[in-house]
Amino acid sequence: MAKARKTNRSNFGSVRRLRSKRWQARYPDEHGAPMNAPTTFETSDDAWAHIATVRADRARGLYHDPRKGERLLADYASEWLANGGSRGKLAIRTRELYADLIDRHIAPTIGSLPLGSITSATVRSWYTALGKELAERAARPRKDSRNTAPRVATGETRQGQAYRLLKGILSTATADGLIGRNPCQIRGAGQIAASNRPLMSLSEFARIVDAHPADLRPVIHAAFGAHLRLGEAVALTRGDYDSKAGTLTVREQIIFSREQGEVRTKPKTPRKRPIDLPPATIAALDAYLATVPKALPGAPLFVRADGRPLTRAQLQHAWDRAREATGLQQYHFHDLRGAGLTVSGQGGATLEELKERAGHSTYSMVMRYQHAADERGKIIADRMSAAMESASEQA
């Protein structure tokens, strides 16, 4: 093997010709220890050009040591998850979702690749293959079901979740100095448009309420009037309801964890959220509390007929039966929240007021309720115009 050749044109590195007749570039790493270039070169000029680029990038603070990207993606992703993601803390359900996405869609496919070898082309190929796999899976008939029609979902939501997770992991790897640039560069990937849920009318709301057992109807009233998520409704305590002030205060939620079962935790918006209730909701809650024994402020607000606390599963089961009985299968429990906020918007609530009632941190989510209210206002205005024209014609 030829000896290393040095030259005065660079005191920074050297090149040598290998037995393969290709050229190798050598230069000191950031700590002064000798290192080889990550690849060999066809000519000596190419090797020297690489050394010049490395030296220039070092001087400009743009250099990235390719050896740092030798860690496997699957190993780094597991460590990233264990350390609480990019922010150092993950909610229980979020952590479980990320673990499932890594186990199913990242580790078995590109998880065995070193971080430094993952390119934009690698990510595009993975993303395209994942989309096809999920679409095919969504089109398969459901097992153990009377309905053998193909699923309507295409797997786009799952694909977007996996891409956003991979991008977040590699963004942290970039910040850690393990890779020089995040290879997740697919424009528009991971951006999932919010589906337009059907708007529940007040008459449909009344039908669903009546289809519930008597002891659960107050829960449906509270979910509508206070814009509650299912987990927030079952987490309410006696102390959260102030009959004199006519308010419900959302402090906690109960979520379902595959590992721990039902867990009481902070809601999506961590700060407590006092909500002024409509008189009809107050009347429903007061009538309900008159039928159950008095309890301490920390006791569950909603209990079943046998006195046991209401669970997520019980409320969801009752909801499913009620919508089936009424023929309103298109509605989810969460649609109670949207319907109540839309009515609030139709009643004149501002964006700031809707944001506070919903417990959102930004205005983007509450805009849909304001838009629904605006559309309703146009309908009312059109009806007024029609009535005025009719009166004019009769005059």
C-alpha cells in the first residue's frame, strides 16, 4: 500500500492511493485525532477537494462528522421515546401511540439503518411504501363482522402520524449533532386535514338524550352545555359543579391506557377551565343531584344507579346504544362538544369566548365553530329577506 502523501498546499490533511487504485482522504477530527473521509475517491484531486470542503465547513461552523450518524435509527428512536421525546415529556396516550408507530412502521422497515445513511430518497421510499401498505390493509374486509364491505379509511391518518413522528425523531438527532440535516423533506406530508364532522341539531340532541338511561341523561346535558370530552365528563367531581354560580370546572380527565387501564390525569389544556352553563344544563344537573345521596366535594359527580362511579366504557357503550336506537350513528360522543360550541357561536360568542369555553390554546380550532355560526347567520338572514319580500308583495 502506498505511503501517505503530504503537500504544502494543505497542512490540514493528506491523501493516499489504495490497492483498489482509489484515493483515500485523511484529516484530523474536531478533537485532533486522525480520521478517514467517509468514502474513497476516483482521483487525488477529488480527495483533495473533499479535504478543502471539510476545512471550509469547519471554519464556517457547518461541518458535520459523519461518524456520529452510525447509530441505528431503531436504537435512537427507543432512546428518544424513553427520554420523553423532543420535549422531554410525553402524555400517556401519546407515548403509547408513538411506541406503536415505532414498533409497527419504523423499526421493522428503516429501523436497521444508521442515522447518517438515511437520505431524503430513503424517507420518500419508506413513506410511499407505508401508504400503500396501510391503504391495502384498510381495504380488507373486517374480521368477525357481519359487514364485509371494504373499510372507507385509506390509512392516511396513520401514515401522517408515522411521518410526523419520524420527522420529530430525526429533528432531535439533528439537534444532537448526529446528522447534519433532517432528511424528512416531503412537502405536505404529515399534514392531515381535519375532517368536517356532521353538525348535530338541537332536535337530534334531544332525541339522543331521551334514548339514554335516566341516570345518564345529565351527563349528556353536561357534555353539550360545558363542551366536555368524554374523559372530562367522567372525571368530574361534586366540587367541580357550583349550582349557585351555574358553572362546571374542568380540572382533570380520565383516559384509557393499554398498560394501566383507566388513568386520571390533567386534561389537554392543563389549566382548570370554569364554564358558565346554560340554564337547561343547570336544571338537568340540579334535578339529577336531588335524586342521589349527598357526597363530599371529591366524590364523583356522575354515578350509576348502584352508586358506583361512571366509567368511560359505560358511557361509551350507552352512547353507542342511544345513537343506534335513534338512527343517528353518524355522531360520535365528541360531536356533543362541537354542537354545543356551535350553538354558543350562534348565540354571539366571540372567538376569544369560544376559545375559553373550549379550552383551546389557539384560535385555529375554534374557527370552525365560528364559521358554522356564520353560515347559520346567513340562513337566518335569507329567511328574513324572504319574509320581507313576501310581506311587500302582499302589501
